Amino acid sequence: MLKIFIYSLIPIYILFAFDKNHTGDNIFQPSETFACMGNCMECHSLTKQEAKTILSRVGCSKILSLKPSKVPGLWQVEFLDNKGQKRNVFINFGKDFIIEGKVIEAK
């Protein structure tokens, strides 16, 4: 009997976990705790020292510039590698991935 009671509470838990206003209107739309809403720079930051540490895996010797990319969720970082060549990469806001290459705007 206790198992049935506990299992009956699961849908209610899911409702409240995904609905910040607890109205039942937004059950399939995650709240702000799951996704960015508004100005990304309010929540995400990357210092030149952090970027240099992350890019040490690809031979970074000096960070030249660091700015938010045109692509949401990415930082654009220009740096000098150990051979003195200028390179351009992107680091995701989670600081998990380094992406090398050009971004070409499709529109």
C-alpha cells in the first residue's frame, strides 16, 4: 500500500519540478534553472586566465582576445600558440569543449 502511495506522488513531483509557478501550465517547459533566459553574461563568465588554462591542451601561450561569439553559448577566443601563430577557437559556456574553425552566418 505504501508503494502505491509513493508511486502516486511521482507525477506531482514532476509537475512541480518543471513548473516554477506551480500552476500546471508549463509542465513541459523547463524553468530558468534548466536553461538561460535573458542576458547570458549575467550567469556565464570566462577570464583570460581560465581560457589560457583550458587552451593549454592545444598549445596556448597568450590570449589575444576573448569575447562572446555570435553563436549563443560560445566564447570566441583568439590566441597565440607555442609556435607564435594566431589561432581562433570557441569554448562553450560550460567550459567543456574547444571548437576550432570558422563560423559562417547562414542568414
